[in-house]
Amino acid sequence: MKSPIFQPLSLADFEISPERGFLPLDPCEALPDCPVLNHLSREMPKLLSTRQVGRFIAEQSSLLPSVPSSWREDQYRAAMRILSFAGHAYVWETPAKPTIKLPSQLARPWYTIAEELGRPPVLSYASYALDNWRRLDATKPIQLDNIVLLQNFLSGLDEEWFVVVHIQIERQAGPGLEGLLRAINAAAEGRDDEVLLGLQALASSQTAMRDTLLRMKERCDPYVYYTRVRPYIHGWKNSPSLPDGLVYDNVEAYAQQPQQFRGETGAQSSIVPCLDAGLGIHHAPDPLTVYLQEMREYMPPRHRAFLEALESQTDGQGRTVLCGYVHDRRQTYPELWSAYCACVSLLAQFREIHIGYADSYINRQHQSSSSNPTAVGTGGTPFMTYLQKHLDETKQTIAA
């Protein structure tokens, strides 16, 4: 019998698909009637390598004179992508001496577009990965040998590979999210076999995600990542080299006061938080849980709403629907418990691989500048201790 407190969930209600997960339809590549912004997008790697981004922007009276009322959402997202890369390139063009003020011709359109999309004016994961790809062959799938980035900072194999690995993982999460909802909805209705099929679909998806993550070092070297990729994705909150934040010139809402926003980070991806929520994995409060809660502000609003919807689905005893259901059937339907444990174990494996990368790509690197610290992530928070804690808590979910 369906629980009176349960509302069935559907991916489509949150702009998520079983084929692409949180990825949108193929992103808009260029903006109509925006020659300056499109030129800046195309030339970004060359301008940044010669440290001419600041000069180019300073010479423009406007990057985006006005936002056309006819724009579709994918065009807003394309503008957000270009402006976000431009903003970070402007600030971190000379990483050891970042800029403390954005000129109004960049700050104002960036703020306007960000407001429209419900995210802060800073480079976030949505612009860095979700909205930043195209297929080489539109008739072939979204996969590593058929996707490239629309926007780079310096370009190069390591930068390209670092991001497209994330994009493929996002795509592979789609069938898993569908399986997760299938299991949750079936648990609320007491349909054991459907719960099992949903969990098995989730595990298959997680296996593919894990195997893709394991490929990161194939073409992204830790030293190259740390020295050529990472410097440009930092934000201006908890930043040793921008302690007061960044001034967005002539943005009325900010009244010339410095603003502090976190840098781009995989913690802004919705996948792992949604798996935690759906599988009922609890993390005791710590600085990382506070930080992860803050990261939701950088997610697209519909993805944020999906995560909150997952967290709201309880069985009336304070347990998430799926977690409570499989626990109650550990003895009577052991296959369900085994399938659930497989999903939790795969999530733990994903976290463990990520910790290893955080160590080799960041923690073990030689810090040469306060603008690229090894003790904190690009989001500006200490990570190693708390990543391990969250891994331990994931494993404890299925401990005897």
C-alpha cells in the first residue's frame, strides 16, 4: 500500500533524463549576434597564453550590450559559460597576482545572466562541464571518443581530458538515476521485484562511472593539472590571495562591495549528493557537510530541487524510503539487501578513487604560490580529512 506521505518522483520533472542524467541537450556552441563574446570565447586560449585577456576586455565598451528577450535557456547557459571563463581568465591571468576588481563591461552582463539562471556569477561546474561539450559526430553517443570541450582556458590534452571524463560520468549516471527512482518508487508501493531491478540498474551505472573515473590518469597528468589547469578554476572565497573577495564594478546589487564566491569544483555535481540522499547515507556534521550544503547554491535550480526532493522522501520513521525498505527485508528478501549493499559499496569505491586523485593531483604537489594552495580544494575548503570521513560513513551504512 502506497505511503500517504510519499510522492512518486520522476526525472522529467527536474530536467533530468535517463539517457544523459544531469547533462542538457547538446549545448549551444555560439551566441547569435554577439560577435565580441564569440570572438573572446574562440580566442581565449591564445589571449590567456599571451596574457592579453585583460587588455582585450578593457578595450571593449561592452561584451554583451543587452540580453535579447528571444534567447532560449540554452543560450543563457552558453553566455554564462563564456562569461564565466572570461571572468576567471581576467582574475587569474597572472595567477600570482590576481585582479581584485572586474570591469563593468564584464561584471554587469555576468551578473545579469547568472541571476536569470539562479546561480552566482562565478565559474561553476554547470558551466565548466555540464554546458561545455559537443559531439564530434552528432549521430554517435556522448562518450569519450566523441566529445570535446566548447571552451578551454589554455587548452591542451590534460585540460580537455580532465573535463570530458567528468562529462562522460554525468552521462553514465543517467540510467542509474532512473534505476534509483525506480527502486524508491517501488519501495513506497511494496513491489520487491521492482526495487531489485532498480538497484541492479543503479549498480550497473555506478560500475560504468567508476571505470571511467579510473581512466583520469590516462591523459591528465597530476603535475600538468596542478600547474596549468587548476589555477584558473579557483574562486574568491577563503582565497589566500583574494582575502576580501572580488569587486564587481557597477553591479548595483553589490554596491561596490567585494563578493566572495567559491571556485569551480566537482562538489557542485549533483550525482554523489543524490546517491547519498537516495540510498540513505548520513554524514555527521563537519566542515565538509557545511561546505557541501553551500555547494547546492551553485547547482542549476532544478537539479538542486531534485536533490531536496530525494531527501524529503521518508518512510515515516525518519529513514529514507529505500534504505528503510531494504533494511526491513534483510532476512525475508536477502537479494534486496545484497543489491543495496552493492550500490553503497560502489559509491564507496567512487569516493576512494576520488580521494586518491585529490591526494596525487593536489595534496602532494609542490605549492609555489598562495593562489594555488595544496591544503584546500578549488572551492576553498580543507578536504583530505573530511573526504576520508565521508568514505568511512558510506561504508558504515552497510556494516554488520
